[in-house]
Amino acid sequence: MPLTPAALTRATVGRPRFLRLAAALVLGLMPVGSASAQTAAPAAPVPALPQDPCAQGRDLYRAGKLREARTALLACLEQGGERVDVLLPLTVMAVRENRPEEAADFGARAVTLAPDDPETRYWYGRALLRSDRVDAARAQWEAGLQLTFDHVGILEGLARLALQEGQTAKAYNLLTQLQRQGVDEAWIHGLLAEIAANKGLWDQALVHLESAMSREVAGPEQLISASELSILAGRHEQAVAYCRRAVAIEPGGRTYGALGEAFFAGQEMDSALVWLRRAVDEPTAPPRARFNLANALEVAGLSEEAGGQFRAFLAIRPDDAVGHFNYGIHLEHAGRPEEALRAIDRAIALDAAMLNAYVVKAQILENLGRWDAALAVVHVLQGRDPGASRELATWEQRLRDQRDGAELSVAAGKVHLLHMVLGAPEVLAQVRQELANGTDFADLAVRFSQGPAAAKGGDIGWIDPTQMAEPMRAAVTVLGIDEISPPVEAGGLHHLFKRIR
């Protein structure tokens, strides 16, 4: 009796339910003589009856003995010629055992014999997909869809392809067709969650994912995905709860990192640092955990440790554009603008579409007084982000005004200064030590200066040294660009100056 399409298992529906066949023993009884007879002669073996390899192959296939089934079915093809009920199980087995070329060959031959069988087209499509022949697989499934609208495997396969290619509307329609037929399984809701997430509909995606998890036992991956969607939807407590469940199921670097990220998103820095530090100590921690730890440390003001974690992350992921971008921001905050520019340039080289990187680069150049270089970056932004043309035009004019004003100031003999006013000698000693260690002057001015410009990093703008009182005039007049003056005592206070232009 030939196999029917219903007898073949679809991978998307579930594992096959194989029939177990009982083995039959054939016993031969030899006649014996009278009580006085000689010892009976040895029993002659009963010759085995020849078995049909086609029937044998089908039985073995149903029993899940795939290796033996393949041998028997190949023998069936040699003896009896092409048969779809033989070619189709051979296709299925080759797909499952990852022999894509063999699967495609058997599938093509099966479709030639049964072009109107959607099950045959489905498995041929699966074989083609294993061989990375996506267009050919899609063509087989679309042909199968013309034959029937209720083949679960075809509908799912086309939905997944549509989703991978960004055709979310098509994928949604195919999945809805499955639901109309009464198929309400976890994987459908999982795909619907993916569609909603691709559209940025975080709340809707979370609803679908929760529906998927209610239909099967949720594992760590699903719980972490639910946490990520909760973060994007602004539900930070819910994100933490999902990750706590994931940690309970599978404690380790992956789940610790996810829990730390959930705390970080909710701005619970102490808890975030605890779990992220714990995560990176585990060999199973993904690089993302170290990246999140670096960012959490930066937010917490632990700049030196943050820098080390950023460098460790980039050693693992040297081509991560966002990693270089965030490291550049860290370097700029640490008062190392030249290194920051190199990091930002690396980010742009890796991802030329990262508009934020251009913005930060232009800002750093503006802060350094490199007006023309900053203007060049703003011009790039104007070409890449037409929607921000008004804001960029205002920025461009500001840069031109600053450049022209600086040129006039330089022509008039003025210098651009940062100024720090310090009281107690021990404070002066601490500041000088930190300056020697490379701490940024402006950062120290915000922390320690008693002057009116402290909140601006000590920036007192363009000053004509000839208008300054001695001994400040003498200290400032000899400064080169980026040089810091020795302490100048006046009025019981200690003054430090840094010339930036």
C-alpha cells in the first residue's frame, strides 16, 4: 500500500509518530521417529521468503529506522523504477539528515511524478532551501499554495521567507490564514511577535510572545526576548521579572547579563553593576554583557573601569560600530578628544549610516575650535539627513560665526582661556596631581573651582592678556595652545589657566 501525503511528517507540526512493528518468528518442526528410532537428524534451515524491498522500506521508515529504510527504498527504486511513495520518504530523510543535494534530487524526481501533490512540493521546497536555493524553494511552495490553502508547512515556510525578506504584510496574512484554519500553536504567535517587533510595535510584540509562552514551557531564550521587548516598551519591572525567571531556570553568564541589562534600563545602577559584573566572570557570558557593563560603569561615573571594559569588548568585537561609538563618547568625557575622534571615525568607517556618530564628531571638532573640519562634517549630515535641514543650517551658521569671531580675536591678540580658582593649598595639590595624571582641566574646574565659570568647565572665553592684572598677565602671555600655567596666587586664592586657542 503506497504512502499517502498524510503519512509523511511535516517538520513544522511535530515529531513523527512512528509505528512499531512486532517481529514474527517462523519455527520449523522436524518429524521424529518411534521411541526405538535413532537420534533425529539435525533440522534443515527453512529458506527465508524473499521480501519486497519497497514494503520493507516503508515499514522501516514508519518504524523510524531511517538508515535501514534508506537502503531498502534505494533497492526498491533499482528494481521497480521511479515511484513517488519511495522518492518522497527518501527526500524527507535526506532533508532531516542534512544531505541537501541528495534531497533536492529525490524531491525533483518526486515532483515530476506528482506535480499536483502539495506534500511533495513542500518537501522539495525544504530540500531546495537547505541548498540555499531560496527563490526555487519559494517557487515550489507558491505552486503548492495554488493547489491547497491548508498545508501548514507551506504556509509556515512562505511566512518565514517573507519575514526574512522584510515582507511583513505578506507574512502576517499567511500566518492569519493558518489561524483561520484553527492552527493556534506557539510558533505562530512567536512569528507574529517577530513581525510586530520589526515594525517597532513593542507592546503588540510582547502580547504575541506572551501568548507563545503560554502555549509551551518558556525557556531562557524566550524569557530574555520577553525582557528585551519589555525594556523597549518601557516596562522595566516586568523586564526584571522575566530575567529573574530565566536566571532561575539557567543560571549563568547569559541570564545574569540579561538581568543586569534589565536593571540598567530601569536606571537601577547598583543592581545592574552587580549582575553585569557577575555575568562577565562567567565563560558563557555573551559580549553584549561586557558592553552593557562598560556603559553602566560610565553612567555610574566609574570612568577608568568603564574604559577597561570598553577595550575588552572591542578586543572581542573589533568590528562593532556601536562599541567604537560609545567608546568614543567615553574618551571625550575623559578629556581625550583626539582619541575620541579616532574611535568615532572607526565607527563611521564600519557603519556610514550612523548619523549620531557624525553629530558627535562635529561637536568634538567644534569644542576643539576646528571650525572648518566641523563644518565639513555638518555638510555631510545635511546630505544624509534632509529632515534636519533647519537645525543643521543653524549649526552651520554658529560654526561660521565662531570661526570668524576666533579669527578676529586672534588678530586682536586675544587668547581663549579656561580658568580655575582654588582655595586651600591641599585642594591645589590634589588638582595638580590629577592634572599630572591626565585628568581633564575642564572636568577638574567643574569639581573644584570657586570661580564664576566653574559650571562651564572654567571657560572664560577670549581674553586680551594686556588687560589682565599682574602676575596673571605674565602667566597667560607665555602660554602656548593646550598649555597650563603654574599656580598664580592672588587675593589669597590660587589661579590656574589653560589656553585652548
